[in-house]
Amino acid sequence: MYGVILVPVDGSPLGERALSLAIPIAKQHGARLTLLHVHEPLLPTTSVAGGAPVRDPALDRHLRADRDKYVARLAKKLRRETALAIEAEIREGPVAETIDTFARQTAVELIVMSTHGRGGFGRFWLGSVADGLLRRVAIPLLLVRAGRGRRSKATAPPLFSRILVPLDGSPLAEQAIAESQRLVGSAPTHLTLAHVVHPALVAATMIGAPEGDQVARVLYLEPLAEQLRSATLTVSTELVPHTNVARALLTLANGDGADLIALASRGQGGIQRLVLGSVADKLIRSADQPVLVCPGRPAA
């Protein structure tokens, strides 16, 4: 269960699209929902005699006050519409670093955000902020591509009924399985465990033998699937030969009807040594589905 869920907002409807997922998740988990806007102080825009740039403090105060009002209005609106505990916060500083620091200091367990919102304040930041957070935070991020792809089905339970989990043969990558289970709880769910194998590697290993794909499935994917299956969780496995890991996963997600992709961001392959960190970026930018990115943690 999640106790505190953080939604960074930038003042735009596209940025607020993440709330369509964050609100039902918070309801399911009984979590507190925190809205956070990060104000970046203006760069110097005027100059004094001699041409030295200076900051206009009056304009900066005006913008900060405007953003304070925005976050407060949004929180008030959501309190009227839901029974959730909702907090509104504003901080100042570099956006990704400030969100990360805030999350660590306030025991946030999940960040839900849009990845391509353009702020009502004229600042484009959520796309680059997502990139920055992926390299910083030690907690899961649920990322929604604002304004593109299929609309979320999270307006009614179950939030996510079919989840694709890419694996690369490493324990780090497999941590995405537990995080996806944590997200959905006891709701009926189908997991597809997918392992993409480069055809050149297939030809160079035992997997290149006749019926080798079945051997790999039985030796790696099926034992994982068998451990996970329960009354509420069905699991299937897919071994996909392909030269482009991200493209193969996107095709599989769409063909499988997945409504979420969950993956570790730093998994490094024990079988084919595929690095899911680079794949994560491509999936976030291209997937129609929300992407749950779980920072891989080394085993204790």
C-alpha cells in the first residue's frame, strides 16, 4: 500500500492529466495526495548601466504569488470532488532536484506525473523533469504521456487489469514485478512477463537450438510465472526475438491489450545483458500506456 502519493503540476491541463490516475490510486490505497508546484526564479532579464543583467524581484514575486494561488485552487477543487486528504505545496529551485528532495523529506512512496505538459505560466518543464527524476529518485514513478495515446481507463476499477513487465534476466529488472503487484493490490490482474532476445544472441547460444525459445521460456520465464500465479493474478510469458527491444515491447503491449507497462530503470541482463535503463526512455516517450518506472535497488 502507498501512504503518500505526489503529483507534480505545472499549471496546465496537460500536466494535470496525471490526476486521472493519481486520484483513483490514492482512493484504492487510502493514501494522502500531495500536489507540488516548483517555482523556478526568473533569470536576469533587465540591465543596469554598463549592461550587467539583474533580476526583477517584483515580477518574480508576482509569478510566485500566481503559482501559490493556482496550487491552492486546484487542491480546493479536488477536495470538493473527492474525500481524499489533499495537500498543496510550492517550493522554489531547480525542478527535478527540488521534487526529489521534497519526496525524500515527506516520505512520498509514489510519484505520478505527466511527461509532456506545457505550463500555463509559459514554462515547458514536465518532459525534461521526468528525465531528471528518472536519474535521481529512489521511488517508483508512474508516468503518463500528456495529450497523446489512449485515455486512461483508471476512472473505474480495476485501475490496471493487464500489465506488461519487461525482463532482462536480472534480479534488478524483476523488482518491477513486485512494484506492479503493490500498485494493483488484490484486484484481479493479468501480468505478461516479456523477455526480448536479440536474434544474433539467439543464434550464438543454446537458445538457438531447435525449440530453443521453449527452453528459455521454461528455464527463466515459467518459474517466475508459476511463483506469481494466484486466485487474483494470472500470468503469461512471452519470449520475443527482435533487434529493437523498445519497438518489440511497444508492439507486444498494444497487441496484448496492456493498460500499463512496469519496468525497472536500471536492470542489466543476466541472460542477454539488455540494459532496461535505455529502454525505459524509449517506452516513456512512445508508449500509449502509462509507464511505471521502478528504480532498481541492489539486493541487500
